[in-house]
Amino acid sequence: MKEEWCIPKVGAEFVWRMEDLLDLYMQPYDPAFPVVCIDERPCQLIGHLQPPQPVQSGRLAREDTEFSRHGACSTFLMFEPQAGWRHALVKATRTKRDFADCLKYLLDEKYPSASKVRLVLDNLNTHTPAALYETFPFPEALRLAKRIEWHYTPLHGSWLNMVEIELSVLVNQCLKRRISNIEQLRQEIAAWEHARNAQKAMVQWRFTPPDARIKLKHLYPSREEIPS
């Protein structure tokens, strides 16, 4: 029997969310309305069964193929692309409460004087204003929710969230090795974060609304009326 692949259907819903994000990225920097991208990734905690052997003269470092598992945790990464700032919170779980705690940190610790934080995030079921109301008393949840402007990526379009690029950098520069406990993971990520922030490292985002209207023209419902 021939296997059939299920191709996600995208169209008007995808287009308006994409246009919203691309327009947001094109706006000039405004410290009163910072654009912050947020997402998280699971991290496995893996240790050595045999001590690794360091580099020696004429010999590369060696690591035994066997390893031990020590559970998993989640790394929540917040990234302000226009300022070249990022911060990671490593948590044991990935619940609505964990997400709400990250938002409270973002609003009260990093941007206490901002009028609103323009938040870019995907459609994970924990990424919702309801997380605030399930975590904090109503007055506190309402206060926090009113300071956020929510911008969601399209379904099947999480690549439009710039933090995905920064998470890839984090994995390649910091996480492609064995880290056995959550405290060590926090220390390693904090060192990576400090170095990246000191450089004010930014994402060179080149996908603009005109690019989308050309390259993804087939997604637009009224193709003959698409502005350049």
C-alpha cells in the first residue's frame, strides 16, 4: 500500500499571523514597547559512567559511549532581538506555572518601566494568558496580562519566531555535551548567556513582508491584489 503524507494546510490564517509578525519585526526599536521572543526546549540530563579522558599530546579527548540518564528539565529562553539581549530560566518542569513565572520575571525584573511587552510565541497549550490566571491571584494576573501584547506564530510557522534561531545557537555552542544535573546546566547556560549579551549578539533577520508576498505568494487568498 502506498504511504500518503499528510501535508499541513495553510492559507489565510497563516498569512495574517505571518504578516503581523513580519510587520512587528520591521518596526523601529522602542524601549517602551520592547519586542521579546520566547520559547522553551527540553534538555536531557546525561552523565558519564566512565570518567572522560582529556586531550593529551598526540591524542584527542575521549568519551565512553555508555552514559547515565538523570532525568530531564526545560530551558525557557527569552530573547529581545533588537537589543541583542537574552535570558534563560532552567526549570525542572514545563507547566503553565513555569511559563507564568517566566512572564512575571520578564515584566517585573527586566522591563518594569515598559508600557507593554510585545511578546512573540508559538501556539503551545501552555503559552496562553490563562497561565497567568491559573498561577497568580486575579489582581496580579490581570496586572501582568495587561502589560503584554500577544503575537502568535502561525500553526506550522514557529520558524517565524526569532528565538528559534537563538535556541539553535544555544544548542550548538553550549548543550552538545553531557551535563548531568540541573545546577550545572544553569551555570553553563548562564556563562553562555553572559558572553552573548556582552557581544550584544543579534539575529540578522532578512525575511520581510515584501519577501513573503513574493516567496509565499501561493498562500495569499487574493494573489492578484498583493502589494509589493
